[in-house]
Amino acid sequence: MFIGVHTMRLFYFIIVLLILLAFPACEINFDKDKEKEETTEKKVEKIPVEVLALSRGSIESILKSTTHIEAEEEVRVLARTSNLVRELLVEEGDLVEKDQVILLIEDDQQLVNLAKAENDVLKIKMEFDRQENLHKNNLISDQDFNEIKYSLLQIKLTLEEAQRELEYTRVKAPISGTVTGRHIKLGDQIANNQHLFDLVDFESLVARIYLPENHLKSLVVDQKARIRTTAMGDQVYKGFVKRIAPVVDSKTGTVKVTIGVGNQKGLKPGMYVDVELVLNTHDNALLIPKRALTYDADQIFVFKLKEERKVERILVTPILSDKLNIEPLEGFEEGELVVIAGQSGLKDGALVKLPGDPDDEPDEEESDEKK
């Protein structure tokens, strides 16, 4: 038992001695780890970005809409009498002037009717003159004279009708324009009210768009517009606000705006087009490229490059906006640098690295290891 106690004490003594000998080494390693951690904390990684200097230029505020082209002056020419087609004077694609004769219809029957009406008028007129003299001398009653007078008026109406029927055999263009459709051919027997031609005045081409009523204050007559159609590639056509409806549609909350297009090569009635209505233009505006914008909820921000390669997150209030740029209300100056690439992971005050900047110097520990 005595030997066991001494053995245990010796064992404990050896363990304590080993712990004391090992402690300074642990303390040294701990201090080194702590020092390395502090060095890592001091080293901040720089985020690579690209920047662009702000400049001035022209910017427009536009409203876009899609619609189709139509002609305000477009008519269907109808027959007003019946007979055979004698002569076609125009063809599809021809330009015509108002009241130009475009079709001749056989007029033999109309000529006969006119001759009979003229003969009847002459006959009744002679009888009217005779009875008028008798009436002046009180040789016939007022009733008899009135009857012949009414007969003369009636036959004159018949004559006028016969003259109109003859005139209708010479079909005239009701408007100036282009023949866009011919629906009869030579020798056809046509009937009254039959569809003969289609005429379109290409100078009257318009595009009707419907805009939200909150844009009413920005709309004025003669306002500039641009028109594009996929059928003509990148061709841009000019337009203008011809009319603004005096009422707002209560169901849709929109107002009808008629865009004047006119006769421009390539544009045809029925074409679907994109209309860009220019609401406002600033010629010397400070421009921020839309590539620089970041969004947070319903707010817009831009990172501006400050001193020591730090960035500042700036709230942007746009005045005008187009396809590529926005014009800010305030907070920016010409020539200032804004981040246009790499901003998705940035925070206010972050350090950044630009293309061409030198790489960071290696740590002393890494240099010693290389040695």
C-alpha cells in the first residue's frame, strides 16, 4: 500500500511536469494564430468594377403605342344607274383627281329618256304659254291655269331626273386619290348601287392611338411623333399629333390621339406600326447610362466613384428617360465617374478596383514562405 501511494504521486508529478513544459509552446502557437487572424481582418478585398464618366447630350421622353395605319378619306365608288360597262378609264394604282371621269357606262337608254323628257317639256311649255295668256284675259279659271302650271313643274322634274341618269353614265371620282380596287370589267352588266372602285387618299393616312388620361397635360397639337413598322426594317417615318379627342373614355380611362402620317413611301393602309410620341426633349441634359442603375424596391440607385477607390450609393430621381439613358434631377456633375459593371454586389462605401489598377502587395508571411 505504501509503494502504491508513492507510485501514484510520482505519476501525477510527471503529468504536471509535462503540462508545464508544453504550455509555453501552446501559448506561442496561440499568439501566432491570433496575430494571423488580426492581419486577415485588416486586409479588405477590393471588388473589380468598370466606370464611365458622365457627359451631356440630348434625351427625349416618349410614349409608345401600337396601332394600324388607316385613311381618313377612303371611299367605295358605287353605280348610280344601270347598263353595260362601255369603257374603263382607270386601273388599280392610278392617281385620279376629284370629279375625274373614271368609267363610262352605255347611255343609249338614258339618252332616249332625256329626249322624251325634253320633248314633253317643250309640249307642256307651249300649252302653258297659251293658257297663261288666256288666264291674263280672264278666259280660263284659276284652277285650270294651276293645273297646267303644276304639269309643267312635274315634267321639268322628269327632265332633271333624265339629265341626272345620263350624267350617272359618266362615273366620276368623288375624291382625289389612288385607285386601290377595281371590281368590274369591260362589258359587265352593272346594277344600281353596285360596287365599282375603291379610292384612297394617301395624304390622309393617320394612326389612331389611345393614351392614359394622365398624359393629357403633355399632349399638344403638332407634337412630333415617330413611326416604325417591321415590314420596312429600320426605316423611321415622321408623324405629328393631328387631333386630340375632347373626351376621355370612361371605361378605359384613355384619350384618342390621331397621329397624322400622310403619304410616305412604304406606308400602306392596314399596316401595323409602332408609334413613338415625343412628349419632351432636353438637348443639353446630363446623361446617366441605364447600365449604371441598380434597383431596390421602387427606388433607383447609382454608385459614384469617390476618393481612395471608394464608392457612394446615390439615390436617383429621373427627370427624363429614353432607351439608353436617364436624366437625374440632382446629385451628379458632368465628368463624375459612375459604376457601369460589377455594381450588383456593391455596398455603400465599398472599396473597388478598376481595370489597370496594380494588384495588391502580397502578405509578409507569403513572402517569407517563398523565400
